[in-house]
Amino acid sequence: MEFLDNNILLLIILLPSVGSLFLLFFKDNDPIYTRNYAMVIAFIGLILGIYLFSVALSDKTLEVFSTSIAWLPSLGINLNLSVSGPTSTLVLLNAVIFFSSVLVSRNLEIRPNHFFFWLMLLVGGVYGVFLSQDLFFFFFFYELAVVPMYLLIAVWGSSSDFVSFIRTKEYGAMKLTLYLVAGSILVWVGILALWVEGAENLGKFTMDMNILINANYDRDFQLIFFPFFMIGFGILAGLWPFHTWSPDGHVAAPTAVSMLHAGVLMKLGAFGILQIGILLLPEGAIYWAPLFMGLGIVNVLYGSVSALAQQDLKYVIGYSSVSHMGYVLLGLAALNPTGFNGAILQMVSHGIMTALFFALVGFIYGQTHTRDIQVLEGLAKRMPLAAGFFTVAGLTSLGLPGLSGFVAELLIFIGLFQSSPLIAILAIIGAAITAIYILRLVSKVFFGPVDVQWENLRDFSKIETLPILILTLCIVVIGLFPWPMMTVINSGIEQFIIRVSGV
Amino acid sequence: MELIYFELLSAVLFSIGVYGVLARRHAVLVLMSIELILNAVTINAVAYATHIDASGITGQIIAIFVITIAAAEFGLALAIILRLYSQQSNANLDEANRMKW
Amino acid sequence: MNTESIRLLSPELLIASLAIVVFSIDLFKPSKSSDFLGRLTSLGVFIIMIFSLWLLSGKETEIFEGILAINSYTTFFKILLMAIVIGISLISITYTKSYNINTGEYYAIILLSLVGMMLLVSARELITAYISIELMSFSLYVLVAIAKKDLKSNEAAIKYILLGAFSSGLLLYGLVLIYGISGTTSFSGIETALSSIDSNLRILLALSMIGAGFGFKLAIIPFHMWAPDVYEGAPLPITALIAIGSKIAIFALVLTLFSQTFLPKIELWKPTISIIAAITMVSGNILAIVQSNIKRMLAYSSIGQSGYMLMGIICASSLGSSGLILHMTGYAATSMLVFSSIIIIHNNVLSDQIQDYAGIAKRNPLAAICITASLFSLAGLPFFAGFTTKFYLFAATAKEDMLWLAGIAATASVISLYYYLRVIKEMYVSDPISSTKIYTTKTLSTFVLIMLAATIFIGLYPEPIVDIIDTAVASYIFN
């Protein structure tokens, strides 16, 4: 057990990323076998994630899990892994979404082994970002999570044909990749600057964030380099005005990839701002907080208004993601404990909710072969289960009490009120707009008279319900019993608060 | 004689050579211009050997090597130019443009 | 001249003799040639590589009265270059058959160019350096022209030899000026002389001539115009040899020259080379975007890579030099991977147009995944060598207060990702032109897999190689 404890973090990362290599030797035309393999990997990951979370939940210290492996000492790079309250929650989130996205990917026709290869590489990268305490490996895994997206979307995605224009999957994939990689240049430059300046202040090369905390970056340095991280990571988090890749990418992506991407990958951006930007450059964060908050509120309002205007189901969800990521950014920009707690809980809540949305939209699209809201009508008659789950997801999105979205958004609003009441009021208006488009969507698509062309649709089979059920359960459980998760998250928030208030 | 005269002569030869390489379009003329550059080098090397080098021998060795290597280079270049000639029945470099950026 | 010197020179002598053996076998037993000579060459070089590992490891000395250096720096490069030539001869085997190339001359001249490269990295004196460059370049001129019936090969050869001879002239003029300034041709003598001379004008002239000469050889913008044509026109394995072998050998010499011999005058060359490096990596990668031929695309991408490598020269620090050598090692593995996978496809498709790569993933999944991996590595994405080596190199650059240059380099890598992704899209997304599978020889597919493993190994666990490189740098340049 002790051996497992010492290496569990490494195992969590290596299981999908190294496990994926074996897939290359699988047969091209054996989807069931391949999927079962991926499912086993995802399931083990889920168990490990639950184990981590349960340890975090009990009073035991999380220090036992920390590992450090010397990697390139001449540059001060070591593979330092450790887990804290918030990261254990995010690891669990990733595990849940990975598992359900594997369950959802049932109808892969071309080269399922390659699909799962890239998907598992991506998941390994996401785990790595959450667990790394070393700037190099943080960036390494960050890029690892971004790279596979291109192929996943360009090969297995779908092109959309709208009335006035066509969005090919290659377009969506290329746009997404270039935006994200452009963001990572800023991060890269920022990391190098942190490293050089840190080496000067500390007298030795190190990429270890826990040591770099003590590097005493001077104020000017912090003011210059915080925007590098804010914008660089912000692009992945869907920060306005760099969010346009997100709806296009999500629409083009296959269901499982949309789930993972909107569900966890976008969270990496917000997590990066918190973990590197706010932790290492607190003065910069305080200085830039008003701008950051301003962009965040534009995210919320712009995202929800755009969602209001969309005719395509996936675009609605895509823009709602932009809007909800705005809440996360606002929570971070509030720079107080309530805000941070809310932001991380919102990451979890929104992650599960969007994954649920995309899984449902994927299912509906698989049946009807359209995502046009004008055409879809009265589906609840034919697919009551789907309608029910969609309604639950929708209600989470608009923040109904008793579901996870409510707790998270409430915390963010309280946090915002403490630092900037005006923004908080605007954010609440954003929530109201969310309610409008969600209710409009649900009533139009699911309720009302059923169109003849949808007479032959079928509902979920038992096996298809499983991933949906898992995600819905998570939403309800977090909504009704938020305290376990809140305590876990809150236990790791302190370090950020000390940094921000210590200035 | 002063060193500077040798250097000036060499610089003039070098400049003529560079001009020739840039301005001539016939492969053999370009080759001759390159020969001028190498001659400039040789003059410099021999002059430095007598004026600067204490041993007085290294520059002359350079000169001999340059002459030998230039001879080899020209043999090689002429062989390739001959093949170009047999293909396009002249040695005009402007016509060797199957590949463009 | 003593026996010890000759003993330590024996790897070069053995390779030259191997070249003669290959020549003679072809001369007297022409029927045996095609496959056999390729295998003989790679096996022979492999044995000599093992032998030189045994002979040269741990040796730190200068031979022939200081003309050539033997130390872990030169040994590292010699082993690397021999490994590259082994790879080149292995991937040539099927290629030479399909183009009807006379294998006897082909392999023998490759071996001669290897001798030139190996002498180049250990040169400690101007004349030796110059002769080694010429030995290498002459062999490459012939090799570019070796596909006699191919018009493009001829045209590439004429451009290569004229510009090559011109650049040698410039380089030589600069070298002789340096000799005129310092009165000696040995590197250490020049270093002492330069640090005591105040008049900078002559030195500036000499350094710009030398810079232009090497700039041509390394295809650095604005001296790059021969590279795309030569890369496109030359036979594919030779393109690989020029892109990998000659580039690494010349950079090894340039690194010793600029980080040691010309170091006293760093203020003269550092600003200029920084700007040239920035221009090279940005415009090289931008020009690559418009290419439709994969060899030309790789040519421009390799010009961009030269720009990154120049950063290692500018750093003039031990960290920067290690970064440069590490990056070159990773680049060697990656480029061998990409060229050998392209040869797999070329042997069947007989075309280098990117559009003919449509649907390769269905016709030969191995080649497709290898090209994808190598392009990702060239673009500097993690899991592969490129990410780690670039991170090291850029970090070293940032360390020398040139964060702006590292930023430009990072931007250039994103530009490169754009055109690499176009190739990957073509292979994976587009419909194949024909549905026939592409088969290849066992040798080639094994070799490709080994290179893939090497690329991933350098990317994930560079420490052993970095250790070797650090010792090499410490033993020679920055001690």
C-alpha cells in the first residue's frame, strides 16, 4: 500500500499516456475490443481518482502522495508531483468525464485504435497538468493535452453545413489548434522568464513552483509577466476576445472529444491562471484584476447573448461554455477565498454539466442527423429519458438550487460582491439570460407537438444510459450535498489566499 | 613593397569576382569569376606570408592548397556544366529554372 | 608525425579505406553491387563506429602537432555523424534501385563526405578546416548530381556547386584575412591575437566574410537560396545527408570557432547574428507555408531550424552550447525519421507533392504515424525530441537576457505547426488516391521504428545524452 501511495500520482498519469501506446498495435477494425481496453484504463483511473478524493476527504494528509524524480538537474527540472484538495477534485472530474466519454464513443467507424490513442494521450496530459508542481512538466503536459485535439477533430469530427456557410471539421480543428498553441507561446515565454528571474533571485536553477514561490519577483516583473499567463492560459479558458475557437471547435469535434474538451480541457486554462499566475505573481494578479474581471464579465454576457442567437444545438452549448467559463474567471479575479472556492466548484460543476450536454446532443444528433433547433421539435414524446436528462443539465446551467451549478455560482457571486458589487450584479444578469436561452431551448426541442419526421426515434438503451446517469448523479449529489467537496476544495485554497493577501 | 598594395590588388580582384558571380548568366563565366575570388585569396595569402607571418611559410602553403582545391573544384563544376549543356544546349543559368521557390 | 597521431586518426583512415573497398568491389564485381554495397557500407561504418567508441572514449589530446583535436566533443560528433551515415546508407538501398543510381560511386562518395565531416569537427586550424569543408562539399556536389537522367538533379547540382564554390571563396577570403591579422592559422593562436588587437575594422570585414561563407553552407537567410532547389532536386537520401550530416558537422565547427576562437570579439558578431537568427527562423517558416512539394517544405523548415540553432551560437555559454548540441542530436533523430518515412512513401508513389500524400494513413499507417510524430517533433510538441531540445535551447537563450529572441523562436515554431498540420491533414483526412497498400522492406520499417524510439527517448528522458553533451562541452569549449 505504501508503494502504491508513493507512486499513485505517477500511475494516474502514466496509465492513460503509456497505456495508449499499446493501442497502436491493436487491429484497425476491432472497435469493441479497443473500446473495452480504453474502458478498463478509464475505470482504473476512476478508482484511483476516487481513492485520492476519499483520502482528501478524510483528515489524512495528502503529502504522502508527493513524488519527485530527478529529470534534468542541470536546468533544475524534476518531475515533482503532488496533490492538494482542489487538484484531487479536478483529477476526479477528469476521471469521471474520461470514463463517461469512453462509454459514449460507441459508433467509431474509422481506426478506433488511433482515436483512443490520441484521446488517452490527451487525458494523460490533463492529469499531468493538474498534478505537476514543476513549470517544465506543467507546460509539457499542457501541450500534450492540446496537441491531439487537431487529429481528433480533423479525422473523427464532423463538418457542419449551414444555410449561408460551411464549417468544415478541418477549419474547426486548425482554428482551435492554432489559437491554443499561440496561447502556449505566451505561457512558454512567461515560464522562461520566471525561470531566469527565479535563478537570479534564488541563485540556482529551478522549475519547482514550491521553491519559486520564494523567489521574490519584483513588482515590475510581476506586472509585465502576469498578462502573459492571463492571456496565454486565458485563450484555453475561452477568455473574451480569444474565445472564438471554442464554439467552432466544439461543433466540429466528435462527442467524446467535445465532452473532454469543454469538460476538462478548458479548465486547464483557468487552473493555469490560478496555479502559476496567481500563485507565483500575486502582485501582478492584483494589479491586473480589474481588467481580468472586466474581460470575465464580457465573457459571461457576450457568451450568453450569443447563445441566445444560435440555431445549432452544439453552438448553443459552445457559447454557454464560454459564458460559464466567464464565471470561473470572475471567481478567480475576485481574489478572495469565496471566489476561489466558487471558481473551482464551478469548474467541476460546469465540466460535468457540459459533458452531459454534449453527450445528449451527440445522442440526439446520432438519431436525427440534425442539430437545427428550428427543425427539432417535441422530442420528449419519443425520447423521454433524453428529455429528462437534458432538462436536468439545463436547470444546472441556469443555476437551480439543489443542483451543482447553484452552489458554485452562488459562491462566485458572494465572492464578487466582496470585491466588486457592480460586476456581481452584471454577472447575475448573465445568469438570467442563461435562463432564457436554456428554457427556450428545452421547450422548443423537447416539448410541444411532435413533428412527424421524428416518429421513429428511439430513446436510450440501458447501456447508453449508464454514462448519462453517472454524470447526472454527480450533478445532483454535488448540488444536494456540497459540503464534502467544499471542504476538500477549501483545504487547498489557503496557499493562494496567503499569497494574494500577503502583498 | 608595402603590404597595403597587395591587399588593395586583392580587394579589387575580389570585388570584380563578386560582381561577376552576381552579374554573369553564363555558367562558365560565373566559374571564372569564382576563380578571380580565389586568386585574390592567393595574393593575400602570399603577401601575408612575407609581411606578417613570423615563419613566413603558412601563407604559401595556403596558396598551394587553394590552387589545388580550385583545380579540383573546376573539374567538378565543368563536368556538371557539360551535362547541363547537353540537356539545354547552352549553359545559361537563367534557363535552368525548372524549380522555383 | 608519430604513430600515436595516426592511431587516433584511424577511424577516418578506415572509413576512407572502406570507400576504396566499395569502389573496387563495384569496379571488379559489378553484378554484386546493388543491395550488397548498401549493407556493406552501413555494416562497415557500424563496426568502425564501435571501434572508434573504444579507441577514442576518454581521450583528450591534440594530434599532428595541434592540427586536429581528439576529445569527447569531437568524439561525440564523430559517433553522431557515423550513426547518421549508417542511417543514410540503409535508407538508400531501395531508393538507389528505383532510380538506377550507380551504387559503387554513390556509397563510396557518401563515405568520403563522412571523412570530410569527421575531420571538420576536430579541426584546430584554418587550412585543415577549409580542406575538410571542401572534401565534404565536393562529395555532396557529386552526390546531388548522381541521378544522371533526372533533369532536376542536374539543375540542383549546378546551382549547388556554383553557389558552393562562391561561398567557399568568401569563406576563404575571410579566413586568409584572419590569418593576415593574427599571423597564424591555429585556432588558439588566433584567439590570443584577437584579444590583443584593438582595430576592429579588419576583423569585422574578416568575420563578415566568414559569416557569409558559413551562412551559405548552413542555408541561413539571406544566403539560403540554393537550399530549396538542392533539397528538391537531390535524391532523397542525399537531401537527408545535406540537411542533417553537413549541417551538424558545420555547426560543430562554427560552435568551436565562435564560442572560442572569435569569443574575444563577441561584441562585433553577437548583435548581427541575433538579428539574422530571428529573420531566419521567422521567414524560413513563413516561406515553408506556400510550398506544395514536401522536400521544399522540409528545406524551408530546415532553414528555420538553422535559425534556432544559431541561438545556441549567440549564447556563447556552456548552457547554450549544450542546448545547441542537444537540439542537433534531437534534430538528427527527428529528421532521419521524417526522411526515412518519406522514402517509404516515395518508393511507391514516386512523387514528393504534398497532395499525393492524401490518405497515406490508410495505405501505410506506420509511415503516416512516423511522419506525424516527426513533424510534431520538428514543431516542438511534447512527447517527442523537439519539445525537450527546444525548451533547453530557448531556456539557455532566455538565460543570456535574450527572452525576446526565445519569444520569436517560440512564435516561429507555431508558424511551423501550421504547415506541418497541413501535411498531417492530407495524410489522415483526405481520401486516398488509390486504395492499394504501400508495402516496404523489413530493413526500412525496422529502421523507422528505431528512429521513432530514439525521437521519443530524447523527448522523454534526455538526461543521459545531456550528461554526455555537458562533459563534451566542458572538455572542449567552456572549460
